[in-house]
Amino acid sequence: MAKAKASKAYDNRSIQQLKGADRVRKRPGVIFGSDGLDGCEHSFFEILSNAVDEAREGYGSRIEIRVMKDCTLEVTDRGRGVPLDYNEKEGQWN
């Protein structure tokens, strides 16, 4: 069951771009490191992990994983998604 959460708004100002060495030091998991199978597997687990984190925080109620005939994977969740508008704090689009 999703928890009701009345914290700060999740919008474009919530996104913070890590720059320089902080990108690797603070979030090494988002640097996939490969465009081969290892990188694809890693990206799948990052996407799934983000969906699970959203659900645990009370912002998602369902996560679906589909394996297609061509062995591709699709993750669909009912989380908040990613704000895509202009981020004034970062001075760029998210």
C-alpha cells in the first residue's frame, strides 16, 4: 500500500545535476560503463531500482516488468516520473 507523503513538492527544482568528479564519486551506479550486455544489465537494474525506491517512498503503486520475444525488457511503473521542464536552479532543461 502506498504511503501518503506530504513533503516538499517534486518538480523541476527537485532535480540536481551532479557535475565533474561528483558525478562518479556520488553516483557511480548511473555510469553504466559499457554499451554491451553488462551495461544493458546495469541500466535495467538502475531503472528497476529507481521504480522500487519510488514505491517504497509511497509514490508508486505498481511495477511491471515485461520480457519481449526478442529478449528486450520493459519496465513500467506508476511513480511520479521525471520532471522535464526548465530547471531554473540548474539553468537548463532536465
